Amino acid sequence: MYLDSIQHAITESEKLKIHYQSRDEEQITERIIQPYAVYFSGAVWTTIAFCELRHEIREFRLDRIKELKIQQTHFNPDKTFSIEHYLDERSKRLF
């Protein structure tokens, strides 16, 4: 499920290369992500990360990650990122 690898990458500020399956299960895309946090929603583990393909912070469900490799490349984490603030803003958008 890659949880340990993602937590390691967050701690070490290492980029990850993932193969990610779309919601409709028809497409798998390769992405480089900069992971900021992980959380459990009661159903699935999810990582919040900056996606270099989309150039924005996105959420990636761990059960849709088909392959993951830790890159030897480091990134500078956003010091202003707060998972509490992110999830609060996310819930305002959804509800």
C-alpha cells in the first residue's frame, strides 16, 4: 500500500514517481509528486501532494497507486502548508 514509503518521502522531502489509476479505471498516468501529508478518511489512505504534472496540490488515494518509486531528488516543502487548514478548506468546498 506504500504508506511507509510515502511517510519516509514526507520526512526526507523526497519526490515520488507514481503510476496512478484514474477514478474511472481507464487510464493510468505517471506522475512526479512532492508529498506533504497522509491521512485516513475512514475508508482509504490518501496523500496530499504537489503534482508536477498538474502544477497544483492534489490528493492521491493510496489504493489507486499502482507503482511507486522514491526518487533521488529532494524538494523544498511548502513551510506554510498545514494539513488541518487544508482539510478544513476542503470540507468547506465539499459541503
